[in-house]
Amino acid sequence: MKKIKFSILMIFTLLALNSCKQGFFDVNVPSNYIDDEKVSIKTQLPYVEVKLADMQYAIARYVGEYDQQIASYHIGGADTHERISLGGAWYKLYDNILNNLVIIKKRAAESGNKHYLGIAQVIEALAVQMATDQWGDIPYSEAAQGVDNPYPKPDAMQDIYPALLNLLDDAIANLQAQGTGIEPGSEDIIYGGDLDKWIKAAYTIKARLYIHMTKRSSSAASDALTALQNGFTSNEDDMQVFYDETYRNPWYTSVVAARRTGNLSVLWGEQLIDKMNGTDYPFTSITVDPRLPLIADVGSGTVYTGAVNGSGGNDANGQPATADLADNFYSAENGPVVLLSYQEAKFIEAEAQFLVNGATQAAYDAYIEGITASMDKLGVDAADQTAYLAEASVGLGGNAASLDLEHIMNQKYIALILSPEPWTDIRRYDYDANIFTDLDFPMNRSTEIPAGEWPARAVYPESSEVQRNPNIDQITEYWQPLWLFQ
């Protein structure tokens, strides 16, 4: 478990560096500017890694309302299908991550340090993947050039995906090459300089990209399986950023801690809780999914109910929903933001096996291992794991032939909480309620989205990008599917 140990001086040094390197059209050099050559590459890496985690939070916080894992205590916004721009994530990508990666990659290449270069390329691939999955066409090939190109043109999503796959191939080659000069170590807050884990992460990101492309490529599922052969092999490989009491988990600060001072934001949604409390899938020998008490806080109560989206925090009976985010693991002060995980890899494998070969033993085994990895990560004890897998609606009586996409995708939905990936999965399957059980439109739904349509993408940040970059045209029909999902 790796913890962030940032000093205030380090943060402000890097912010000063960023302020002149950004692509947000501020061409004046600030008085406290520090030339990038004077900033250690070992200082820049942890900064970029934590900003990558912050970027994922800035996306998941809002698309989680679209995919209905979480719901809002307040009526409006994403919770009622209004458009979202994800401006915080856009800023972190272009102002914090890509600009610093340009410097890291340049200095690593100049010094022949292929290992630092490979790590930077993996981080870049993951950050840009998260971004293009929300906005579609985004500046990439012309991005992070600062004053040399203040108005970068967007690249088409269909060009970005192949570019990311090529980038990951380059990253793998660099990580496997003989290194020279400074080597990554404890400053790498994700893997502590473990190159084997970075290589596994690169392959697992490739698998994620491929499984996203099942509508665009007939070989995508098979390609995902091939990539996974070199991907994650246990929870120990998970790509994640742990926080601490100094730099706290954003889910904790914005939701858990804020709730304690009366600032209500979001709570668990009905869609997630009903999959875990026996409502959607009645249990025979257990009361609730054993993971539920570990992620949800019901105070002194014993009944777990999720909020109907658009209700302002009420359950299906019109009563205040009980399941808040818990001060535990994913949303604890020192909990992790999980960027990529072994459990996700196993669900990708289960889906890919199912798409290629149908309900086989291989697909079933990967499905069961994904559930097991999820429970292991949260610390569910062995007896509760056994009881849960014995439930007919979960373990299917051990009958692999009974497996279908509904089982795989619903269990992946439960496992990948507080991640942008469930929304991508739901869009890949066109919001199909036969696959994502009981999916329904929110209450008090916005009138700006046509009847029968679902949100399909984020719009571009208006003030920071559309009004400043003549090459970015605003999207109004945010229910139109991105290229990836057509």
C-alpha cells in the first residue's frame, strides 16, 4: 500500500510550472515561474499520478449519476439527465497531466531513460482513454504544446483509439528495454518503480480499449483476451492511488466528510443497492451482498435502500434513502482511487469469452474470479464469500451454461463502484435494461433531452474551452452516441 507524501512546497512548485505550460492561452510568464529543467523528474511523476486519480474522480462523480450507481440529494444536474461538461476533469487532463507528461517524456528520452518514458506513456494512454470516452473527439496530437499552439484541433475518436494502442505497445517496449540513468523508485506512488506491474497495467489497459471496441471491430473480444494473457494476475497488481490524512481521498472530502457538516451531495443509487440488498435478485440464504455493509453507511439502521435518481435522495417508497457512502475503503480518508484492477480484468475476460465462445466454463470461471477478487479487495471473509457464491442468482449452481451477459455486466457494475467504466459499459450496450437490470429514467427528468433518449456523452467546457478555442465546436445533442458506441 503506497501513500502520498506531498509537501506544500512541492505542490506549489509544480503548479507554478503548470501555469506557464498550459494550453489555456495564458501567454504571460508568472513571476514565480520555475523552468522545467530545474524541476526533478522524480517530483513530477507523483504529481501526475495523483492528478490522474483526481481526474478519474472528477469524471466518476458525475457520470456515476448517469449510470445510476450514485444519486444526488439535490434535484437537477446529471441526476436528472441535464448535460454535463466535466470541466474539472478537462482541466486536470490538459493543465495538470499532459503538460507535465510532455516534460517527463522529453527529459526521459534525452537521457535514454526508457523506463520513465514507458511509465509516462502508460499514464498518458489511461488519461486520454478516460477523456475520449467522455467527450469523443478531443485535442490530442496537438495538445500540450503551450504557446506554440494555443488552439489545438481535436482528433477524431476513431483515430485516438488506435493511437493509444500503439502508444501502449511503445510503452511496453520501453519498459522491457535496458534502462539508463535515473530509475523510478519510491516516488512512483502507484507501483514503487515495479516495472513488471507497469507492463501488466499496459496490457490490461489494452484489454479495456479492445473490449470497448466490440461495436467497431469484429476481433475486439479476441484481441482483449490476447492482451489479458500478459495483464493483471491478482489484486496485488491493481493500479491505484492511496491517499492519506494530508492529501485526502476526494470521495471522502466531497461526500463523507461534507455530509458530517450538513453539506449533502450524493448517496448510493437505487440501481446499485437493489442489486445488493436482494431486491433485484432475491437471496435464499443470505440477507445482503456481503460487500454492501463495507461500502454503505446506514447509521443506526439495518435496512439498505438506495435513492431513486431525480428524487432528491428518496427511495422507491418516497422515504429518505438510507445508504450513504461509508467511511470505508473506497471512500475513506486514506482509501484508494482505483484506476485499473484485477477484478475489472476478470470481468473483461468473462465478457470477451462469452462474446467469442458463448457460455463456456472459461467465461464462467472468469466471472466467478471477478466476484471473488472484488470481495477479497474489500476484505469479505471466506465464509461470507462462500455463502454469496452459493446463491443461485450469483453462482448459478455452478452451471456455466446458465451464464449470460446480464450476470457478467451486473456483477461488474457492482464491483467497479466509483469508476467511469460502468457508464461506458452501459453505453456500449445501449442502456439495455435486459442486461442492466431495472434500469429506468430518473424522476423530474430534464426537458432538454428528448423523450426516450439517454445521455451519451459530456459536452465541452464552455468558458475554458469552447469560448477560447475556435477549433472546438460545442455539442448540443448530448444524447447522440459517440463513434465507439455506434
